[in-house]
Amino acid sequence: MLEPIVKMDSVITMVDALRMRDEFNCGENLNNDIKEEDIEKLIIEQLEFCNIVILNKVSLVDNDELNQIKAVIKEIQPKAKIIECDYANVLLDEILDIHLFDFEKTFSSAKWVHELDMNHDHEEHEHTLEYGVETFIYRTRKPFDKLRFSDFLEKFYDKTIFRCKGIIYFKDEYDNCLLFEGVGKQKELSQLGVWNASLPLEEQEILRKNNPRLDNDWDPIYGDRMIKLVFIGKDMNKTKIIEELDKCIYE
């Protein structure tokens, strides 16, 4: 007798409406022993990889707060179904045997992944605001100065920015493609590899021949090198952020 095959049916994230309200500036600030940035990081990472969001304790927030919370969730994870409830009272038919899980689709469903994958002709891309929650992209071909970018993170990366993620490179590490991730006060840089433009010409030609899409993003000066950062937040001073990031460019 064949053993039954176990398959992933869906990825479900449960979040507390009160916690969401406090963590994402929809109401009072938290006052406990858990570091705020740790909670934000956990919530955002769970929201980014899910099919269903169970929003619990909705009766404990008012209508306006609830709408703001949902706006935050949709900006982080626009593809997930939101189920509102109290005491985790959810119909099983809504969460079991629904066949929603697809790894590639779920992995790429987070807002930052979608935006990072899009080609934009301008340095930044605007989105319609809902309750002050928005996403925008900062993009440039030129490298950053590492010290100036570090200064930007210290002085201008504030609590209005929930999430920032994207690719980046520095003048003194010209060939290295880095991944920048920011959630709250936590910022990380990790190595993704080297830019295709840093490879020998023969290898570049082979790569571009096998992947024609590379030509869509190929610059005659910088090749595939670029800085592309997706910002998600509430009431962000977008003009100031862009202005300060422009100062990080190595000229």
C-alpha cells in the first residue's frame, strides 16, 4: 500500500491587531521588555512569506485603526488573503485543504520582491498612499560611498520606514553585488556575488546570450551594476530620504 504524499497546502501567519497597531505607528507605542525592532522584524518576515494572514483581536481596535493595519499588511504582502477574527475563531474551510501554496509564487509575492523585479526608467517610483502607507523605489546606476551611506542609516533611517530591501554596491567594492536589508533599527549587508560586468568579456557574452533579459538592464558605463532599494513605510519623508541618498552617491 502506497504511503500518502504530504504536500504543503498553505502558509498561514497570525498577527495580533493590537500588536500591529502599536508596532506600525497606528496608535500608542509599545512599552515592554521586548525590543521593538525584533518584533517588527519577526512580523514583517512572517508576512512576506505567507498565503493567508489571520488578523486576530480585531474588536480591540477601532475601525480607522483596523483599516490602517490592513493597509500596512497589504503594502508588505499584497497577495495574501486577510481573515479578520477574535479569539482565533476561524472556519476550518477557510484555512485547510485550500491548495494555495506554490513556492515560487509565495516567495515572490512580497511587495519588495515585485518592485525590485520591475524595470523603472526613473530614480524612484511612486505609489498611491493609503493611510500614509506607501512603497517607493530609489534607483541609481552610480555606486555609493560606504561612509556616507552609513551616515544616512544613522541619521535619516527612522521609524517611519518599516522595511527596506534591495541591491547595492560601493565604490571601494566596485565588483561586489550586496543585498541590503533593513527592518526597524536592524540593518544587514550580505554578499550576493559579483556583477556580471566584472567578469571577462567572453563570460559576459555567454551570460547575455543565454539570458537576453540582462540586456534590458545593461548600462553602457556600469553594465548590470545598480543600486535599487525598495522602501515601505508610513508617513515617510520621501523627498528627504531621496535627497540624502543622492548625497551618498560617489562622484
